[in-house]
Amino acid sequence: DAKTTQPTSMDCAEGRAANLPCNHSTISGNEYVYWYRQIHSQGPQYIIHGLKNNETNEMASLIITEDRKSSTLILPHATLRDTAVYYCIVARDTGNQFYFGTGTSLTVIP
Amino acid sequence: ETGVTQTPRHLVMGMTNKKSLKCEQHLGHNAMYWYKQSAKKPLELMFVYNFKEQTENNSVPSRFSPECPNSSHLFLHLHTLQPEDSALYLCASSQSTNRELKDTIYFGEGSWLTVV
């Protein structure tokens, strides 16, 4: 599995965009980038995923660099409820195992 | 509500007890998983089942015994656990084991286990 590197923690002001980076320099051609988040004491929640192109849904946007070695999750207007640990995962091309790293602990500040 | 339900949400058991965690998914998925999350540690994949067959066991001690009677239900039987096994145990499911289908996995809320 490709290894991912994320900052340990980040702060973001409420109402501002939260940009969470992830490095995955060893990603292979058919591996996808997934983002999940885990609010304290709850199960992880799926946010978004992508392969090459940028993706957007009702929760967030995912920007993947052209060389696919890094990506950024963007929460356009962070709220206090977005305070959570955000995990960037690169999924294997076969099988179904998701391996979680330590993630980024995002704190949205009023 | 993710469609994956875990019971009990909280469990306290002694080291000599036998207990079970239950997971049920209402999503029509074919793959189910057990993860363990200890305090301040990443989630650890424990077991994977695909169409009721175990396809992954990440060197989990035998005191944890999974059971998957059908694609909708998954159990984790617990026996002679240690205090260090205290953790949040998360169940998850996905449609398929085929990553090329860009599948996502959906987690339950977890079962908090305390071994005393």
C-alpha cells in the first residue's frame, strides 16, 4: 500500500476554507485517494475519493496534483461540526483493505 | 445513520469472560470488516469477510474469533481478553472486494470495550 503523510494537526477559523494536505508520493497508477473523517467517539465517515481528476461533492472538494503525488481536501466553509480527525487513504488496486494512518486533527475555531 | 449497526455500544468484561460483539449492515453489501482503534492509535484492520468467507486476518490473536453467518451479519467473539485489548471496535461494510469498482466502506458507530 502507498504510504500517506499528513500533518498531525491544523486549526481553521469558522467560516473559512479548511485545506488539508496529504502526500502520497509512492501512489501507483490505479490506486485511488480516499478521504474519511472521524468525529470523536464515532465511526469514520466517508467524505470523497478520486483517481486523477478533481472531485467535488456536497461535503468537500478534492484536488489531486497532476503527478498524483499529493492531494488536498478542501472544506469550503468550515463549521464547528467539522472538528474531527481527517484521514487520507490510498486504496490498494486489488483487494479491499483500507489502511488508516494517524490523520490530521482539524480544530475549527469560533 | 450509515446503515451499519453495532451492538452493544459499550461493554465491560472481565478477563475470564466470554462475550460477543455484533454487527449488522442494511446496505446489501457483500464485504464486512472488523477494525480496532486503541487510544491515540490509528485504526487497525483485523478481519475481512467477503461473501461470508474470511479473506484477511491481520495476525489477530486467537482470543478474538470472528464469525460471519451471512453477508449481513458479523460477530466478534471475545474470550480471555487482556486489559490492553480495551479499545473501540469498529465494524464496516462495502459492496465488493473489487477495488476497481471504486467502492467505499461504511462504518458503524463502534463498540467501546473495556477489559477489567
